[in-house]
Amino acid sequence: MVPQGPARLALIAVTVAVLAQTLRFSPPQLDHFADEAGTAAAALGVLVVCLAGFAAPLIRRYAGFRGLLLAGIGGLFAVRLIAQAIEPRTWLAFAGTAIGMIAVAALYEGARGLSGVGFATATVAGLSIDTAVRMCFATWDPVWRSGVGPWAACLVFVGVGVAALYRELASGPVAAPGISWRDALGAAAFGPFLALQVLVLSSPAFVASSGWRSLTVAHIVIVAGQGLALAFLASGLAVRAVPGGVCVLGGTVLGVGAGAVAGTYAISGVEIVPIVIVGQVLSAWLLAVACRAPLRRAGTGGPVWRIDAGAALGGLLIVVVLVPYQVSAVSPLPFPNNLLPGLAGILLGALAAIAAARGGPLPARAPLRALTAGTAALGLLAGTLVFTVAAPDGKAQAAPVPGQVRVLSYNIHDAVDQSGRLDPEGVARVIEGQRAQVVLLQEAGRGSLLSGTADVGVWLSRRLGMTLIWGPAADGQFGNAILTSLPVRSSGTGRMSRGDWSQIRGYVWARLGVGGTTMDVWSTHLEGGEGQAEERARSIAVLLRAWGGAPRTLIGGDFNAEPGSPELVALTEGTELRSAAIGDDSSPTRSDGAHVDWIFGSDGVLVTEYDVPVSDASDHYPVAVTVRIGR
């Protein structure tokens, strides 16, 4: 007996949403583990995680279909509940990701008997609801937070999921088809589909930072894309036998679009909007086509565990796309990281093409149903409404003394603290404690995987009641920023050129009104590593040319250079810039004892106070100065 549609659709939707939540909370912890245990140990752990999905055929063999559902989907719900109770930990990130790989295979077992369209519809709906919930918390995942609201969100997801899972288990197995390896490969399409969703298509912070839109507009764009995808799936416009060439073309368009907007060498601006909207529709359609064969109940061929193997390959593809993309933010790859999201789109199209002519028919055309599905997506804007009304809205600090300005330079490490916990609130409290009117941020994430795809920049801006001036570097979701309560007269941003595929560094500047005059402030982050002194020197030369010797200037940031280093000498020798450290204060600015964070001032800036307050909100300590601005 096949369970009724709503319960089965709910099981798929909730499982996909919880899997996406797990994939978002894992990167900060995995990065923290790599910092603590070393790259080799982290690589070995990730490899085990990658292969965990291939245990699904063994689980099916020895525990049956119920064992597979409980181990994969039930285990994933348990991880989500534990993570809410104790906050994500390193072991939980590894366990959750490994169980998530098994859950991908269990997903196809729980969805058997549905059409590919039904599966894709539930998947898009689950991601849509998950994104709307995240918007209620300003893109900071509830799993990192305590209180009634986050717990309510967790319990609703897990409660609905457990109820749907119970219904599935109680209804008995659905007859499995004999399946060929070609058919089974369709199950792998879920991997590149979900990787694109987490990285680009369902990330409001990504659309906001890359599209230079507000977070509210970014979510509206995503809802528009999801609504059109749901309407297209419900309309039955897809045909029974889709030519493989059409799928390849669709995947190529999707891959080119994703690669063009995500990565170090990505485009930015309003062009992001149509690419995200069209990408939502294309990815949902390709997933529906690819999954038709693995979900059917009739057919001849090999054993059903081939579907488990195909789904495990899909889980592996999630990690193959997301983990190197995450690594590219801190270590160079032998190729531009734009190729990874591009590869995900092309793989999705190729896997759909392989399974294109297989499986049962798709629904007949139904314009009314399409209109209903698309319109229902408007309800997801409730997340934006809650964000607008309930998101933190702080009040900027007043100047300590009239005529003085408190300035802070702070590498916030994606708002991940020294224990590996994503904690923007901890960063906000440090800034509040210093009563700063200007904050020069480095490693500020806006959709970065290292910050769980949260928009840390916008969250801090709302929380502190300060204006955000964003300066993308690296892949556009990881860069420098300025927060200020002073009037902004003008601003700009720039990036340093590189001759290889390593991370691009950058800077952001702003001209601020101070009484009857102005001051310029700059935030930058230079290349780290003992062997990168020449690269830092080239970046400093670029920075000095961009600055141009303007008076009343403060330049702050993580220069990755110790006192007396040649690159810092080049910054001050022959220029009007001087270190703001009073009495050559060499207090450590990083938790390992290094002094690499600096503020430099030009003529017209008098430093009256200098401090390096110790905090565990980041692996760096903030550098704070109080200055008087001349005329």
C-alpha cells in the first residue's frame, strides 16, 4: 500500500530541508577542525564522509528498507535535534554529513512510486520553506541560536518529518523496480542539484552580495524563481520523452550561468537576478527528468541497490562541489573555483540526459494547477516580512567625546569564534564594548560557506544600527567591509590582481563626515604565509596608488605582516602613513601571539588612544583607536 501523497511529499520536503541545514552548519566546524588537527586529518575525515553513502546498499541488505529509512532519514532528524540542543560540534558535523549521504539514498526509497515531477516539487517546496525560515532569522540558521523561536523552527521540521517517516514505515514497502545502471545514474542528479541550491540558488545572502541588492529584494528574487519552478512542474509542460540533447543544453546553460555568478572571477550586479530565477526553473526541471527512472515501480533489470549506489554517487558529488569551493577561500586550487558550480550544472544536465527517455509519463498540462502552485509560493514572503519587522535593529554608539572618533579594525573570521561556533552576536558585543563609530572588518562573510551561508555583514549592520559598505574579495561572498554610524559622503572598492588561481584580495574605502570636515577610512586584508611577502608588497603598492596620499586617512586591516617586516616598511617609508600604535605597542592581535593587524594614519589624524582588547569571538583581536580629525 502506497501512503497518501501529502505524507510522502512532506517526508521528502522536510528531509531535503534538514539535509540543507546540516550541509550549512558543517563547513564552519570542518574548517575549525582543519585549523586544529591539520589539513591531512581533515582531508581523511572528509574522505570518509564522502564515501558514507555507499554504506546504503549494505544497510538495505541487512536491515531492509525500514532500516535504510531509519538510518538515513531518521538519523538526520536526530542529528538536527541534537545540534539544536547542544549547538553544532565537530563530531556532529562529521556525523551529520555522513548520515546525510545515507539519507540521500533513503530519500529515493521513501519517494518510490512518485513521479519525477512529484519528487522535484517536494524538493523545491522543502528548500523554499527552509529559505523562508532562515530569512525570519536574518539568514543566521536557527541551529546556531537558542530561544523559543529557533527551537520552535527545529521542532516543527523534526516533528513533521518524524510523523511522515512513521507513516511511511507503517505503510509497508513499495514494490521496487528492476533497474539498469543507466537508470540508477538518475538518482545521482540530486547531488549537483542540492550543491547549486546551497551555494547559489537558495541563498539570499549570495544574491544580495553578488547582485548588490538588499537582503529583502534578494529573497523576493529567490521566491520568484522557486514560484516559477513550482508552477512549471505543476503545469505538466514537460513531455513524456525528453530528448537527451535538450537536457544537455539545459544543463550547459545552467552550468555557464552558475559559473558566471559564483566564484573568484564571477560577474556581479543586476545580471544575477535573471540567472537565479532561470536557474531555479532549469534545475528543478532537470531533477524531475533525471529522477523519473529511479522512482518508478515497474521495470526490468538489475537489483534495487543500484539506486542506492546512484544516490550515494549524488551525495559524493555534493561534497565534491562544496568542499573544494570552501577550501578555495583559504588555499589555492589548480583551477578557478568558478568551475565547480559550473560543473554542478553541467553534471545535472548530463545525468538528466542519461535518464531522459526512461521512466513513466509526466502529468498532463494543467494551467490552473500551475497558477495555484506559483501563487502559493508567495506565502514564502512571510519570511521576508518577519525579517523586516523582527530582525535585530540596534542603535549606533555615540562618540566618546565630541570631536573624537572611535575606530576599530577587526578580522572577524566569518563570525566563527575560537571554538568553531558561528556567533555574530559575539562579534557585535565586542564592537559595542568598544563604542566604535567606524568598524573596519576583514573576513566578513555574505553567503560564504565558511559562515554557513549567513549574511554576517547585513546582520551586524542591523544589529548595531550602522551603515554597511561592502567590499567583495575572494569569491564575492567573502571580503572586507566598513560599518559606520557617521555620514557616508562617498565610497568605493577594489581588488588586487593575481597571476594564479589563489584567493583575490581586496579593499574597501569610505569618506565619512566628521563635524565640518571629512575623514577617509580603508579596510583591507593581505595574503598570508611566510612565502607571500612579495605578494603582500605588490598589494601594498596597489593600495598606496589607490589611496593617492589623501589627508585625514586611516587604513586598517589584517596585513599578515609582523612589526619591522619589509612590506610594512614600504607602507610607511616615503609616505605620510604612520602606525597608530602608541609607543610602538606590539600587543598580539591574534590568538596565537602574532601581531599582524594594524591601523595606519596619515596627516590630519591624531591618535589619542590605542588598545587591543582580548576576545574569543574570532581568532583575531580587534585593534581600537580613538582619533581627533584635523581640518
